[in-house]
Amino acid sequence: MARTVPVYTYQAADGRSLRFAADSDFWITDMSGDDGLDIETKTSQSYGQTGKTITNQSVGERSVTVTGAILRNLDANEALLKKLVRPLTAGRWCKTVGSTVWYLDVVPAQTPVVSGGANLLNFQFKLKAAFPYWRTEDTARMLLGGMEPTWFPTPVSTAGNFAISRYKHNMYTNFVNDGNAETAFTLYLQAAAKVKNPMLWNNGTRTFIRLNTTMQAHERAVICTADGNRGCRYYTADGAEDNGFRLLDIDSDLWMMLTPGDNVLRMTADEGNENLTAIVTAPKGVASGV
């Protein structure tokens, strides 16, 4: 079976996009950095040891170089390319494989260089992704605690099934990361009544994220562990945003990640756990290469 040819799109911060495909005005003739990653390793060697021991490994940023051609509407497309891939402006480099869309959050490391003649233009630009792994646009959502709908058949009515609610309060919940790389996540907390010191416990890493506060009815918090958005936003009952970072326990792990495979999580509180709705969201897939 023939390999599926990916379709690439550059999405600018203002919502406009450029599509790079065989049926578009922009063709990609060569690309580097799309796949594969450099892994930096640190080693140590003891006296008399044969070989070395790896003491640390880290994955750095990803650099993507895109080379291609503009086929039609040369002046207008050249101007559009330079307008969207512009200095000091973040964008998103997307890769569609079949029905799945993967993306990298990027900034231009080199704006487009365009050359050519009257009937064909060549271009090249470079993108840098601080977070090097591809992520899916689809989001996985897991309820850790709170009210969830459940369906039951009724023999009385002919109208079909009805939805009622029940409280989900499992000791541990398994969040599955389908990718092959760790990913950040967002934790949403909302109180229906008094909740004291809510805490998310990660059984795999043995670390936690805890708010040292008493949440009142209709107050909520949004805690994110992703680079560039790491921190906590707290909202009062009337919707006003407050400083959530000061409420975090000093030992909270804001670098907590979901590892590939199973991630066993538990949501607790010192008081009022039954009043708390807790939801974790993360990309459905994260991969070092797609």
C-alpha cells in the first residue's frame, strides 16, 4: 500500500493560514527537521570502568526548514507568504496525516527567502518549536470527580432513555496517553459548595498539585502545566479572575506531565471532596515523530 502523503499548513496568529500541498499554489520540495530529534546525553566514567554511564538525557527544541516553490499568482502569494511567516510572531505548523491533524507551536527562526524568475518562485523559511513533540488537535477529557450523566432505560415512558446524574468518586482514575512522549495537561476545578485544600495526586510520579485555600460555591480554578501557559488562574463566584499562583502549595509540581501509557491520578480534598468537580484535559496523542 502506498504511503499517505502528509499535507502541511502554517496557521498564523491572526487566524489566516497557508496550505502546502500538491493541489495548492505552494509546493514543498524539501524539508528537514520534520522527523527525528537530537537527544543530548551526559555521561560519567569511573576509574577502571569500561565505557561510560549515562547520567542524564534531554530532548532539545525542534528546528524545521521548509523549502518549496510558488506556482501561480506569484506576486500575491509571495506577499502573503512573507506577511504570515513574519518576525517575532508565533504560529502553528500543522501536519495532516489521513484524518489526524498534528501540530507544533512555532516561531519563525528565518523569515521566507524568495528567489526565481518571471514564471516560478522558490522559497525557504525556518521554524523553531520550543516544545519538540508533535501533538494532536483532538483533546482527551477525563472526569476525576464530580457529577457525570448516566443513562438508564425506563419501562414507563415510550420516549426512550433519560439522562440522570451521579457522583463520580473513584479512588484512582487512569488517564491514558496514547502517544509515545509525555505531555502537559490542564486541570479544571469547580466547587458546588465548600471545598478545602483540593489536591491532584499523580501515583506514577508520586507528586501533587494542591491549592491551599477553601473554595466556596461556584468558585473555580484552571491549572496548566504547559510551557508558556504554566500556572493557575482562580475565579471567584461572580466570575472575576484572581491571583491563583499564590494559592498553590509551595511543593506543587507545575512541571507534572502525563507519561506515555497509563497515568493513575487521584483527586482529593481535606474537606468537601464530594462538592468538587475536577476535569483533566490533554492532547489525545503526543509523538516524537509522525
